Amino acid sequence: MGNSVGISPMLICLLISVTKAVFPNTENAKEFKMQHATKDDEASPRGHLEPLGSHGPPTGKLDIVDNVPSPPEFYQRYVRPSKPVVLKGAARSLPAFQLWTDEYLRKANGALEVEVEEGKKEDRSLNVYVMTLKQFLDNYLDEDLYLVESLKPQLHGDFGLLRCLLCGGFTRLLQDTIMWLNSGGTKSVLHYDDVDNINCVLDGDKKVLLVDKNDAHHIDMDRAEGGYSNVDVDMVDMYKYPGLQDLPYYLVNLSRGDCLYLPARWPHHVRSGHSRSLAVNVWFARLQWFDEEDCHKRELPDFEPLHNYRFSSTNEPLRSFDFWMQMVTAWYPGERCMQSMQTHS
């Protein structure tokens, strides 16, 4: 008798699965075509299996200002109406803009422990590693690593709050400051934040796709617990996410030294260029009313170092008087009422 050849059950199952995928039955043919239509298929929607934003051009342009506005102007023109703005060159006055080379960071703060994400295309299911800043700097240019870390207190003297945040109540609502450092080519998920944000680019460049919070219904935030969508930002499945076919959006180009004010609840997707990319963002809770008197106390500089201020965790403001004052304002609008409450507190 000749030698018999055994085939493992696992291999048989694999062959069956491949056969079903390549030769779908009649009942599933329509569904198969919808799920696997290519971008060359004339029947497929615009932008299908292409990068996010390929379905059509941006719908408009954001304000770009060359001078950082005063706190009252910043509040009235941008924060109160929830309107983004590009602060052109605003970060150039910060010490970190000149100081934070790899050599400086390695020498001055190389022993600091930092959190590093695996993969420059954001995947929130991947591991986060802890290593020293020196270890990261020695390896990130050649490996798929991304430093995303609350800015260490040792670095607070080099970075600062811009003039637009220095009075009126903003400094009582500071949440966190995040450092973003990578070798370029990063891509975030499509997501939103529950707090306001000023993001400053210290090196490299970024492209930010922004969606007005009033148009957020177009987006299926299927990871609601994290405020983000599972859509593949490189190959958008327009059949799985049909709302994106008509998504209005803005496209913002940020160069080295630029800052972007991004209001809470505005969905966005961020891509960095293909060179060293370094940015810092400041998160602050939404200011519901502006304290004019606070701005009459002193002349404001272009910035003040972070170590002059206290940052709260997301939950901590719930225990503070300032937070409840903000909430009462949201429920019962009227600045005169709030000023009266402050007078009698």
C-alpha cells in the first residue's frame, strides 16, 4: 500500500473558510459585494476604501490670527461660540520651542520615566510601555514608538500658558498638559474630547481634520465609552460608516510654532508629517462665564510657565467651588446673577 497523507482538521477548516470568502454563495453574494467593493468599483460611494476626507473637499476655512488674542476677545470670539481658531506662530515665544531638541531632553531629563505607545497609527487596544525618556529618545527614530505622556513637572518651566488663558477664569479650570513626541507619520483615531484644548506644534507639522460638533451626528462613534470611532482612517468603509459619505469637515494645516484652539466635543483626526513631530496640548474645562474683574488686576505677559499653576484631574473639579459656579451658570444663564452670587459667597 502506498503512504497515506494526513490532513489536520485545522487545515481543513482553514481551506473551507478561504473557499467561502472567495466563492460566496448566492444568498450572501450581495452582502459580499458591498463589504468588499474596491475603490475602482463604479457603484461604490465616494471615498470608499480611501483615507478619511477623500469623499469631498473641506466645507470652509477657520480663522487664522497672527497675534494671540486677549482673554476677553478669546472668550467672546472663540470659546463662548465654540469656534476653533489657529494661533499662527503663537508657540514661538515659549522656551520649549527652542530648547526641546532630543539632545537637550536626553541630557536634562533622560532619567524621567515616560509612557510610550506601541504603533504610530493609534490603536487604543495596544499596550502602553514605561521606559526612561533616554531609552525612548535612543530608539524612537528607528522603531514604531510614540510618547504620549502628561508633561512631567520637571518640564513645566519650559512650557507655558498663552496670554489668552491668563485671566477670566481659565486658570481655575486647567485639567492636564500632554506631550506628544514621535518620528513622524502618526495617525489618530477619529474622536472627540470632553474638554477644551489648545494644541501647540513645537516641531514638525500636522494636518487636522475637524468636524463641527453640530455635524457629529454623521459619525458613528461606535466606541462611545472612549468617545471615538473604529473607522479605519486610512481605508474608510463607507458601507459600514455611511454617515461619513456626507460628512462636512474643515482641514487645518499646522506648521512648527502654530497652535490650534479646539473646542470640546468637536470630532477630529490628526496626522503628523514624516519628520520628527513634537507637540504639547493644554486641556481645560469649558468656561461658562467670563470674569472681567480678574483681568483688571495686572498686565498680562505673552505667556506664563506652567509651574505657576495647578492642574486638576478630570474628576477633581467636581469637588471645587469654582466648578459648581460654572455648572450653575450653565443651568441658569445670567452673568449678573452669577456676579451677585460671588459677591455674597
